[in-house]
Amino acid sequence: MKIDVFFTPAGLSPGDLAGRAVVVVDLLRASTTIAVALSNGARAILPAASTEEALRIAQNLERDHVLLAGERKSVRIEGFALGNSPLEFTPEVVGGKTIVLATTNGTQALIAAQGAREIVVAAAVNFGVVVQRARSALETSGDLAIVCAGSERRFAIEDAFTAGRLTKMLLPQGGLKRVSVNDGALASLEIARHFGEKWLRALRASAHGRELAALGFGQDLTVCASQDTHPVLPLYADRRITAHRAPQEG
Amino acid sequence: MKIDVFFTPAGLSPGDLAGRAVVVVDLLRASTTIAVALSNGARAILPAASTEEALRIAQNLERDHVLLAGERKSVRIEGFALGNSPLEFTPEVVGGKTIVLATTNGTQALIAAQGAREIVVAAAVNFGVVVQRARSALETSGDLAIVCAGSERRFAIEDAFTAGRLTKMLLPQGGLKRVSVNDGALASLEIARHFGEKWLRALRASAHGRELAALGFGQDLTVCASQDTHPVLPLYADRRITAHRAPQEG
């Protein structure tokens, strides 16, 4: 059994994730926003790497059903309907809509994972569902990769913390002796141990968290730290993220 | 006061380190080899990013005084006098010589740091000297960046451990309340706390350390884990690393 954690997509080659089950984490705030939006009835999220790409993608969609969302340096992009605060993505606003979401870090991580067998978007708000899916991927293939978005191509402690919590949940009985982990996974376990069960403590310690609080997004931290409030499984495939629905019986 | 730790050079832009005091860490094994070689009388180390670059650099130097050294996937490059094991760099072999050292990870980190005010090469073997120099840089400018070479553009736990030990030594009284640290520095402190004073434990836990041991370089781990055996201060400037000599009095 093998679990790899990568702290940023910067050092990844396309081959590193090909055919693997991958979990992507951008806790502040893209992953959280995506889970909240899908849980609140959005039809799909189309991630874009830039404002320009978001506009280009939106052009090819029916205007009535599309919402442009995204941030630049944590602030809503001018002219876009929504920023990247999960609080904006209410059922009234996003129900039935397709959302084009421009976010640098999260989108880079998703693009790096293209070619994976399955790509799950993980946050605290959907943590339990992600753990379940990751566990079943591990049981099936014996292999999992967790890709942190990081911040501006660099290590972000809130994503590493999330990766560590997930890794810890997935360790088999017997712990590290029965699973092969890379250095990133080892380190993420230490970071998770340090902050314990306290999502908010990790978010408040992080540079990005402090920055968001200073910009007036303090309430976002509380949302991003709330475990299992939006138990949805966002899957990324064919450049869109949709909520996985369990196959219907019959 | 500000301390930043970067886990790989991959996410760095040239501006990030410009004008700063920088410590570069590639514990397994380039940093160690460099410190050992200089301590054993080598005149200078010229880092090269590839076999080809090493050959090109060597061509412009007097043949009698030059040694080609370097590894590819931990093994000595064919035709080169030396590999990258510190045990090879004895006084008899390297005394008075200029060494062209081809090593992927360490060299990338040094190149990323170009434009810094000062670049120090850190290992366990010269740890005390590095701490002293870093402390004085912090006292002078209030600012320090620690750049880990990592492994193949990725996080390496032995470099992060070294960065954490160094950061811990540099914290002022009052600890984290009196210094601004980035997420990398925070995480490195946790990793250092986990392994404690035990360099060898960190090296043995690391993927690279286990790989070296499997290749028969187990003794190298012991050398790379030996603190303050080679108290030399390697400074990188103008594409060469030389031992800093304290200014002579009088």
C-alpha cells in the first residue's frame, strides 16, 4: 500500500499521477467553495487558471445558466458575479448553475492531476466523504496520491495539515510499517499531529489564513474549518467538477 | 525579524531571494560533501547542473588542479574522478584542488539563490558555524531565507529537518511571537521537533536516505549525520563555493 503527498503541483511531472487515484486539496478556499457550491445545488464547476480563461470558457456556455466566479489576491475579480468566498455560494445563488471558477492555485493542482484515474476535491466541509472514497480507492488499487495546491507554487500549511489528517485516517492497522509513504506524507502526519483535530487552529496559523482575516474574510476561515457540513463528493473529469451521485439501484 | 523556509527551489522567483541572506541545504549529500571537501583543503567547488556543464566548466581550468565529481541517481558519473560521497573527499585526494561537482538538486538550489546578498551552504558537519553566521545575518538585517534543495524538485524530509533545526536555533527569546515565519518555517519546526537531536533518525526515515542505504552508501548517512565534524563556512559567490576565512588582523 502506498500513499504519496505532494505539497505543491510545482514539482510534478505528468507521469507522476497518471492512472492513480488523486485527492486535490486547496482548503483556503477553492476546495471548500467547490464543495459548498455543489452541495448547494450548482450543476458543475469549471475551473479556470486565469480571468481570461474564465471569460473564454463562459463564452461557450448558455449565459442564463452560467456564473463567473473567482479571485485575484483573495478579492473578487471585477465584473464577476462571485468571488471565492464559500459564503457567497448559497442555494439561491448557485442552484442549477454552472460556475466558471478562476483560481490560480487550485486550478493548477487540478491541471497537474489530469491523466489520473480519479480526481477528488477535498476540504474540511466534505472530509468524511473524501476519507471514505480515498479508503476505497486504496483498497482497490493499493495506491493514493494527495496533491496540495499550496500558495503561489509554495508550501501552504493548511493544505499540508489536511493531507496529514487524511493520511492519518487512511493508515492501516500497524501504521507506517504496513504502508509505503513518501517524505511529504511523513511530514504531513507531523503537521497534523501538531494541530490535532483543530482545523481552525491550522487555518489561523497559516500565512494565507492570516491574510484572509486581515482582508475581512475572517468568517470564511470558520466555514473552511467546519468539518462535514457539506458531505458531497466533487469529482473532476473532462475539465469539470461535478458531485458524484451513488449509482441508482434497479 | 523574518525567517522563511522554502522546501524546494521549484516555486521560487528570482526576486524572492534578491538581496537576502540565504542558507542552502542539500544534506544528502551535496552540502555535506562540499563542507567536507573544503574542510579537507579543496580550494573551491564549482557546482554544475549536469554532466555536460561539468565537462564544459572543467575545460576552462588547468587540468592538474581540477577534479571532476558528481553523481547521477546517487552513483558516480562514468569517467569522473569522484562521486558525491563525502568519504571520497579526503585531504589526500582534494587538497589544493578545484572540484567541479555535478549534482542536480543542490546546484538548482544554489542557482535559484543567485542575486542573494550572501549564500551559505549548510550541513550537519558544519552546523554550528552556519548557525553562528545565520544568527549574525539575522542580527544585521533582521531577515533570513533557508532554501532546501529537496529531491527532484520535491520535498525532502532531511532538508526540511535541517531547516527546522536551524530555525529553532535562531528563534529569539519569546519564540514565534517575536519573529515572522512563513508556513515552511512553521512546518520545519514541527519536523525538527519530531526527530529531535537525532540527525541519523531523520536521514534513515527519508526516502533518499533509504535509497542510499540500499545502494550501499549506508556509511554516508553516518557521515552526513555527524554534527560539527567539519566546522567550515562555505560561501557561494560568482558561481564558486569557497571556505570563508575570518579577516586577518593587523
